[in-house]
Amino acid sequence: MSRLSDGLKRLGLTYQEYLQSDHWKALRARFYKKHSRKCWVCETTDGIELHHKTYTRLGAEKLSDLV
């Protein structure tokens, strides 16, 4: 099983449900409060999405787990 599958199973959620959770919304807000909401490569602000670098701590992510 993958780390993503393991984490989702532990949380009892699908990935879509997780992305709609209050936890994920609050984590996104914390990330964007600390980091600007623009692409780190080209600096565009269009269509920006937050991604996991690792799923090891899914549900208990550190901001450094995200990009």
C-alpha cells in the first residue's frame, strides 16, 4: 500500500473528502498566510494549488510537507 492509501485508510476518508475537510482548509490557510500564493517557479498567481511533497504525515502535516 502507498503512504497516501495508508493515511486515507487511517483517517477513514477518500482523498476528495480529505481535501474538503476543515483540517485541510485550515492547513491551506496557514500555509498561504506564511507563504505567498504564487508559483515558486514562474511566480504566476493563476490556478495555484497546494500539493503534498510527502503523504507520511497525512492528517498531521507540517507546513514543510507542502509546496
